[in-house]
Amino acid sequence: MNGKVALVTGGSRGIGAATALRLAADGFDVAVTYVQGKEAAEEVVRRIEGLGRRGLALRSDSADAGEAAEAVGQTVGRLGRVDVLVNNVGLGVLGPLEGLSLADVDKVLAVNVRGVFLAAQAAARLMGEGGRIVTIGTCMTQRVPGPGGTLYTMSKSALIGLTKALARELGGRGITANIVHPGPIDTDMNPADGPYADGQAGMTALGRFGTADEVASAVAYLAGPAAVYVTGAELAVDGGHAA
């Protein structure tokens, strides 16, 4: 992968940071975006550089239509190209249906759907043959375990349709598009020792939380040469949540 460039949105922590570091270990130069976690993003860049690759931290708010697309252009401007786009950034707003406001709906759809679409659109314009678009979905698109997930699940489900359409749209150019559905993953936002962790782990066949590195491995597979004939696919990394 030496000489190739990946952009990981929301790459300052959790699954995004693990993915950025795994891609760097595989030989990619990697740009990561952040909104508030500047220091965390810069630390990820330092670790990327420690692996002998170029790293770049870009402040980009996916809720802003212009910034969502601009991050792709900045990556190309600073690192010379973009070969892989990992749409990792996402916003989770959970709660009773009747308690969700119009502002909640607009914000979640702006980040989780519109921002992903615009980033993919921008990347597709600049990618050459062999480009990869990998989007992070959720196990809740496969199985909704309880109430409170209407808005989040709706937004992430839209990405399945987008991924399949991108696969058809871009396949003739040798660009693949796939989506990864993580299950309960041990991150700062959803720790494996959190107040709701036992219930989430109990919904998986393996009876445990996954790790960010386990999700990153799936993304790395889809971004690498072994997945050249994989496109339009949904890959569950959910410990059997949907089994």
C-alpha cells in the first residue's frame, strides 16, 4: 500500500483512530478528521508518523455540507491523492420517538447521511481505479434490540442503500464500496464496563464487547488487495448480534 492515501473521518478516537493506525501499519499515508478532539487527532498523527507514514489532522464538521466534502479536497491537496475513504464519523441520538426534536432529526441526518454522501461524492471525483469507499454502519440496522433507536437506526440504514448504489455507480471504474456493521464496541463513548454493557454483551452470540482493533481489521481487509472483488457488501463485526 506504500504511496497510497486514506482519509478516515472522525479519526481522532475509537474505531476511527484504530482504523487510521491499522491502515498506516499497512502502508497507507492517512488523514483523519476531527471536530473537537484536536489534541487526540494530533496524537493519532504522531503515531501514524511513528509508523513511518505521513499523517494529517483536518478539522472538519460533517454536519456542514461544505466541510464534509472539503476534507477530501484538503487530503488530496496535502497528501497528493486519495485512494481510500473511510466514512467513520457518526452521531448517535437515542431516545423515545416522541421526545426527538426536529433539530435532532436534522442534525443526525446531516452528519450520518448527507455528510457521508457528500464525502463519497467528492472522493469519487478524485479516486482512480482501485479506489475504496468503506462506511461504518451499525448492528442495529440488522437487529434493533429495543426501543429508542428510531432516528439513529434510520440514518444508518440509509447507508446500506447508499453503499449498494455506490457499488453499481462506481464499479465500472474499478472502485468498490462496502459497509461494516460493528456490534457493541469498547470505546470511550460505549465502554465495556459501562452501566448498560452487560445487556449489550448479552445480546451477542460471543457474550462480549468487540474491540476497535477488530473493526479496524475488517476495514483494512476491505481497503486492501484481498478485497478487490468485494463490493456492495455488508460485513458484520458484531459478535453474532444479528445471529
